[in-house]
Amino acid sequence: QVQLQASGGGLVQPGGSLRLSCAASGIIFSWYTMHWHRQAPGKQRELVASIRSTGNTNYADSVKGRFTLSRDNAENTVYLQMNALKPEDTAVYYCNAFNGYRDYWGQGTLVTVSS
């Protein structure tokens, strides 16, 4: 059974930091590109960041320079370090594993940036 367990969301003030984690089980983790998406209230889901098994990363323009995505293939986990958070980063963040054939999603974790 495949599981993607996202954690680390919460309430943070503008300018603060959070680190999201996504622990995967039931897949050969190194075969998958891992993604974080987010969906803000009333908006479409958007891709935030991606990391290949090689460690190569891509980021949405809105988070470049503030968010850092990393992965630990030995621990089957990806980490999204989010710094300098803004109110517009408020959203439910979803972890996603995709290898071109299989597509798995986690349950989402809520990030609220507010004073």
C-alpha cells in the first residue's frame, strides 16, 4: 500500500519559516520525482517545487529564493524548507510522487501565514 504522509504545516507569522516533510512508503522512492503542490482557498492547485531522484530541483517563480526542496533517498522523505513566508503562501500543501506511470498523492497539510 502506497502512502505519502505529509507533515509540518501550521500557523506562522509573515516572515517566518516552516519545514514540511513528506514520508513515502510502498514505493521505490528513488524511482520517483517528488513534487509539492499547493491550493489556496478559491484558487486552483499549483505546482510549487519538484525534485528529481538526482536532486535536481525546479521552483515556481513565486517561491524561488525562499523555498528549498531536498530529499533523503535513504529515509524515503522529502523536505520543503519555507522561509520568508508571506500571507499569499497560505494554502493546503500536497506531496506528490510521479514517475511517468504512477501518480500518488498525500493528504495535504495546511500552512497559514498570518499575523
